[in-house]
Amino acid sequence: MNGANGSFLAGRWRAALFWLLLLAGSLMAAASQEARPAETSEQLYLPLVAGGNQPPLLTAQAYLPIVAAYRTRPFPTGPIHGVNFINSAEDPVSAAQYALGRSTGATWNRWPIYWFNVETSPGQFNWTAVDQAASGDVTEQFQTNAILLGTPPFYTTSAAREIDENEQRAGPLALLAPEAATPAGLYLPIFSDGSDQPGPGKSINPENKWALFVYAAVNRYKPGGVLAQAQGWPDGAGITHWEMWNEPDLDIFWNSSLPDYARLLKVGYLVARQADPQAVVLFGGLANDFEKLNYYRNVLALYAQDSLAATQNYYHDILATHNYSNSWQSWYHVYRAKNAMRDYGFDKPVWLNEHGVPAWNDYPGPVWDGSSTWRATMDEQANYLIQSAFYAISAGAEALFHFQLFDGCGNQPRGTDFPPHQGELCDANGRLITNPAFPCAGDANGLFRNPPTAACFTQHPAPVSARPNLVAQQLVATHLREVEPLWRLRPGGTTPYDGPQEWIALYRPATRERIVGLWARFGQVETAVLPAIGSSAQLITPNGQVQIITPVNGHYTLTLPGATNQNVPPDWDPPIYLIGGRPYIVVEQYP
């Protein structure tokens, strides 16, 4: 997952352990970005924007000028809603599959352009499959977050991870060791004049192989580019958002050093902008592996020594980040990224362009193992999606991409397949008895189960049917659209940031609506007493049920079910709740 599942299990336990260790300190920094209009009857608290240990309590009216000073950009009319792998260059382009993608409420598709699949021998480029995927997005009116990655083996110059000729690729974004390695010529000048300084009319140095590939891709698929002209695309149609690699903080994706990635991002940014001055460049989506948790900040530290970086936007326009299994970390990773930006004197969008949790209680998950680590029930999976979205937006995320439309192959090698079973097909190592090269369970990530034609897991009795998380995704795309952070509270404790309930409020300026997400953080049932701002509100549950509620004595009283998901490694004592209890969404209009 994390980029096609390849990194989901690798390193995820370390990130969750870090959550446990920092919980006491980090919760005091809970996000609350802006309040409109002022709710003077409610208490708010600040993120730690200037150090200190205790965020002060403020009324909404007192909070507004501080927010204005803190934020350097206006809130967008967002967030963007996307789904990974609605279609891609590795899938047959399908109008029916696009229709499923559209049913999620998404307007963006995210998929990879593998360099090694395009440049199949030195200097020979085959764009056929990518052309079909890019044209499909244009025809079906999806915008594209394209990921450029994957060194051709004949350009490999180093590989920190041992190269194994028998290695199998796990998941649609995972890379073999040579493909994750530093490409040839990366440190050679970017431009043919022997410099890295961009300028009108400059050509690309043919010895910098990454630069040549990026230029060719952007020039081909940009609005008004080679393919747009050949196929008569409408004005403005084409790929504008280019992500430079995927999860460079995981060895299974970037088998090289942090300075090498910093150089790859710099080259990619300058070349993409040379090919298309309107190109938007994303820092490769971070897995947030615990051992490299400061990866983004450390890259920025390198750029601070680069005389060109400040004038070239620190070589990225958007920071992409990922989160799986622990819904709270969708706030935490966005918050950390925002802090790093502030420390270096800028403010850029942060995109959560992968988030999700696999289900254990549906094929191809290990349905016999209710404590399967980092997995959830299908109901908990839906709860996660809603909670993760509220958390991320409250921290300032400007895009949310669910991972993914179908299950795909998950963390498992292409070709993994088996009928539904109760564990009897597994050996002692979790492999198929009949073929130990393949695992006996997979990752049920999708909003839809795999079709019978998929590369993996083709034997669900109800192929292409929706899981409960589809409705949750639709609710998020419907109600968490054109919103901005309003406030966040944790009632029921000794302070507004340590209680057993989570309340996150968003505001939609166009309709003057307050959208509040509420859930229990721990295993106990909680009673939420939410102050009303009007005479009635919509109460929405993760399965899409809607009812009208009215306040009593100025409050809505809601019973919040306790959290149930503690699917952490068995040696954790005590275990933690990775996902809160069943959330409610309360939608209410200001008078």
C-alpha cells in the first residue's frame, strides 16, 4: 500500500510505535486552523505554532487574528478528492472502471509512469500504454496525479539493497532493487550549457538520463503537448501534476541515499518546469517510516545550502504524504509537514495522496485471524476513512486520495491467487501449501472487490461489488468538500485536548454550514453533548443513513460507540486503539 501497498507492512509498526511514544506531547498540539464565524460559546485551542508546551484556550473571536498571522495562504476551495488506480498504464483502459471511479465522488486519478516500462532500451521510448491511460483520464474528465519512477536496469548506478535475481515485485508501485536505484548521470549538469540554471530555450543534457525522461514525459502529456496536439484534446486538458517518485523514505522504493533523492527531486522539478512552466511538482509521497520520520525536513536542510533552491520553490510545489491503519496519524503527518515548512519560511499545500486500511474479514484478507496486524473489519475500514479525512483536513491537508479503487495485488506478488478459505490453505509461514512462493492471504484495500480479470485475487464470490467503505468515501467526497478547518476539541478529560472523545469541526463558506465529525477515541461508550448553532441538524452515519435531529436545551446529545480496533503487534502491552469508534457527522447551518 503506500504507493501500491508495497510498503504497508514494512516499517508501519515503527511508525505506530512512535505514535505511542509521542502521544502525550503531540496531542497538546491538536490542530485547529481557522474559525468562521466566531462561536463564542465554544472553547478552541491552538496548534503549537511558536513552541511551548500548553496551547492556550481561546474563544473563537480571539482565535481569528492569530490564525490570520499564522497562515500565509488562503484556504482553497478544497480538499481535492481522488482515488488511486482508477485506471493506469498497466490496466486495460475501461469506461466501466472509470464509472466506478466516478461513483466514489473522486475527480482525480493517481497512477505511475514507470520509466523502465517506457524506455525499454537506451534511447528507445514506448509510450503506447501511457498514452492510453492519459487519454482515458482526459476523455473521462479525471485530473491526473502522475508518478514518475523506476530506473531502467541499464541505467542503474548504485543499489543499497542487495540485488536478488529471484526477487518478485509486490504490488503495482513496488520496485525491484535495480529499479529503485540511483539513475545514471543524475549529478551531471541538467542543461546542455553545462549548468543547472534554467532559462528560455535551453535544451536538456542528454547524459542526465533522469532529466531526459522527465522532459519527455512532461512535454508529451502536458496541456498543449505532443499527445494533446495529436489527439485534439481540449484547451487545458492534460497532465499538470507530476510526483517525483513514490515513498523515497522506504528502501523498497528508493534504494539510494537521501542526498540522491534530493538531487532527483531538484532535477525533476527544474526539468518539468522547463518543459511546462505551469507544471506542478510533488515531493514523492512519504511513507513516514519511523526510522526516517524526518526525511522531508532533512531534504529541506540540504536545500537550505543550495543557492538556487530559494528562487526555485525548494524544488517542489506540493508535499505528498501517506498514512495507513492509524487514523490519527493522518493529522500527525500533515501537521509535521506544515511545521517543517514553517521552519524554512514557506507554506505549501500538503496532499494525503494515499490513505486507507485493509480489511481482514473479507477475501482476500485472512478471515480466520481477527487480530491480523494493521488490518480492520470492513466496518472499521469505513470508520477509518471518515476519521482520517477529518483529521487530515483539520491539519490543513488540501487533497485526499483513497488507496485504492480495487484490491489490486496489495503487498503480494503479481499472480497471487487462491479461492476463499479459512486458513486451511496456509503453511506455518503464512504461504500457500500448494505453492510456497505465494502468500495465503492478501490486502482487501479496495472500495470494490477485484474483477475476475485482475492480476491477483480473482475468486471473490461477488466480484466488483462494493465494500462498506465505498459509502464512507462517498460521504467524505460529498460533505467534506469546499470546507476549511474550524475547530477541534477532545471533551471529557481534564483539558480540551486529552479527553476520550474526538470532535473536529469544518466550515463550508459557500453554504455557511458547520460539519462536525464526532467519535469515541477509546473502547468505552461516550456521550457527546454538542452545542447547537441552529434549530436542527443532519445526523449522518458511515453507512449513509441520515436523520434530522433537534437540540434540547441548546445541545445535541449523541451516544458514541466505543472503539474496537487494536490490531497491533501481539507484543504490544498495552495495545492502542488504531481507529476510533463509529463516527457521526453532524451537518448544521449557521443562522
